[in-house]
Amino acid sequence: MKRELFEKLIKWKNSPGRKPLIIRGARQVGKTWLMKEFGRTNYDQTIYLNFEKNKRLGNLFTDGFEIKRVITALQAESGFTINPENTLLIFDEIQSVPEAITSLKYFYEDGPQYHIIAAGSLLGMAIHSNVSFPVGKVAFMDLHPLTYPEFLDALNENPLIEILQTCDWRLITAYKSGYIERLRQYYYVGGMPEAVLRFSENNNFREVRDIQKQILESYEHDFSKHAPAAIVPRIRMLWNSIPSQLAKENRKFIYGLVREGSRAKDYELALSWLIDCGQVSQVCRITKPGIPLKAYEDRGAFKLFMVDIGLLSAMTDIDSNTLLEGNTIFTEFKGSLTEQYVFQQIISAGKFPVYYWSSERSTAEVDFVIQHENNFIPVEVKAEENLKAKSLKVFTDTFTPALSVRTSMSDFRIKDQFMNLPLYAISIIEKALGQGAESGEQGAGRTTA
């Protein structure tokens, strides 16, 4: 299956100032496959080393980090001669050997000719421990579950992807029934590669759900295996509270819903563990929009999102008929899934700092506020075709952004400073914002069908 990160990997390979690369991402989002496939298609030789499975690899660095000696040992371990010009070295599950993380500094300083990609499902936890981390000596890329366009590609819907990329809204709207059908499927299947692959093979929702449950079980297993024993119960309670937190009308995370009487300090370590492992993302409130948005961050108020919409569907045991047929029982939680979906697409782009805004008395709330170039853009999320967005109007009247975005099942349109962007097109929000800027330059009040 095609991953959009591939193009960035090629740029990394060809960069004259290339640093050892660390790919971050939660367990089972496809890091190992991506590294191996990139090596297979772009190098004459790939040497794959798993530091968790091969305990001997821990001895590579016991006598220091002299690169020539390390390379000699790697050649002995792999049975291959390492030619730096055409060999990709993959250090997988690198967090299992902290010295391997430290060695990346010396590869950068003393062996920049070597091409090294490292990854680890629990790498974030290792970075925040006592590991001597090579700050400034490595590059990072984040791998997320498959986006909606990547999902379309896996299902051989390439014409739909090509049409979407044109930003020809008349043409896109003509095919909206196809986009919406696949989007409803994406809400259920999500973007975990194994689930998507199985669905692409047989369209069997039951098998998809079995895979998702297995992934969730593996996450729970990680809690017990890798987290400090003292916080494991709190990690479980916090993790299992996320669906109910998102189901609230006001999705601000409330510790008291995890366990009655709970306070922030009771769950700070548990929350940090889940964030470091990539299983949840924290979106903080801003008190007011300004550039940079981070300067107005209120870390005491935040929303939590899961790594994948399909896993969220699995945690709530939503059946495929309820989701695909738009069952009215599902109405309340559909807003939660839709917000998760929009967040997942925006964060996967890797281009926008993401926050949310609420008024001081919480009488108005905008689902997301993103930073785009030198502007702040509010994004209001609607699950169906309802374009009424009172909170967005309050925000717009108060802070006068250059453009305000509603995303819903309604067709694309621009009127004054408001844009409606179809949910199935949220992945091309950057292009749409460019169109919105052009529209503003040509005159306010123009409506684009």
C-alpha cells in the first residue's frame, strides 16, 4: 500500500545534510513495513536490525561508540558488507538498547555517509527517561495510521484521489456519493494498515473488527509489560475513559470522569505515558488566537484523541450497519467520530499546529484552531449537512480571522469569509485555504459553487 511519507523519505535520502532519521509512531501503524519497503525500492541493500528481538545487539556499544568498530560488528552480525553509498541501515525497536539511541549522535558526527533510519513503538517513553538523547543530531518524521486518501488508494480508488487533488469542486461534487460511501467505511475500518489490508482483500467488516480488537489487546499488554507497575491501573482507566470523554457535548477532558474525585496530579504520569507512546494526542485550548498559537496555550484545558478512528469505533463496539446506514441511535457519538476523523487528517499532514478555542465561560467552543502560514484558521466540525455554527460565528465576530472553515457533508462553498469544506476533502485543506485566500482577494461576498 502507498504511504504519503515515502516522498519525504526520498528527500531525506538525497539531502546533503542528511542526519540519522527517527520515525515516530504508535505500535502497528506500519513503521517497520515502511522502512523495509523504502530500503527495498531505493537501495541496493537493506540491513534490518531489531534491537528488541536480538539481544546480542546490545553488546555493540559496550566498548564505546567508535563508528568503524560498530560497523565491523554490524557486518559480522548481518553477514553483509556495508557500503555506505547503497546500504540502508534500519535500527528497529531502538528504545530497547538506550546506547543505540546515543550512537546516532556519533553516526552523525563521525559517520555521516551512512544512511540510518531508526524506529520504536515505545521510543517516546525512552526519550523522556534517562537516555542520553542526541539532541540536534537526528531528524524526525511522524507516521500515523493511513489517511482517508491513503485508504482510497488501498481500495484502488485512484480516480477519486486524482479528482480530489484537482480542487475542481464541480467535478468533486459530481462524485460525492462515492466519497461519502468510502468515508463511512473509513469511520469503521480506520487507518491501521493490517485492518485496511484485510478490508481491501475481502470487504469483511467482522474480520476488520477482530483485527482492531487484537490491536487494542496488544496496547493493553504494553501497559502491563512496559509501564511502571504503579501507574498501570491509572493508564487503563484513563485509556478506557476516552470514548465517554469524546461523547460529551463539551469534549474537554475531565479527570473526574475517569474516576470520581480524581484530580490532574493523579493521572499526569499515566497521561504522559500514553502520549509518549503515540496512543493518544493532546489538543490544548487557546485563550485567544494569535501567532504563534502556542503562546496562547492553556495546558490546563485539553481534549484527547485516539491514534485511530477505527480503534475508537472498536472500543465503542459500533457495528457496521449502525455506522453505514446512519442509524439514529448513533447520532450523538457520530459527532465524536467525525471530530476524531478531522483531527486525524489534519495532524497527519504534519503542517499545522492544532488547538481548540472556548470562551472563558464555555458558552462557545470551536473544535479546532490551526496555524496556517501567518494566519489562524478556526475549523468547526459538523457530522452531517448542518451548516449552523453559532460558536464559529462568535469566534469570527470576535477575532475576525481571514477565513473560517466549516467542514460537513455539505458541498464546497465560499461566502464572505466562511468556507464549507466537505468532510471527505479535509485532507486537502491546505489547497482549499489557498483558494479561500484567492477568493478574498477577488472580492468579499462571492459564492463559489
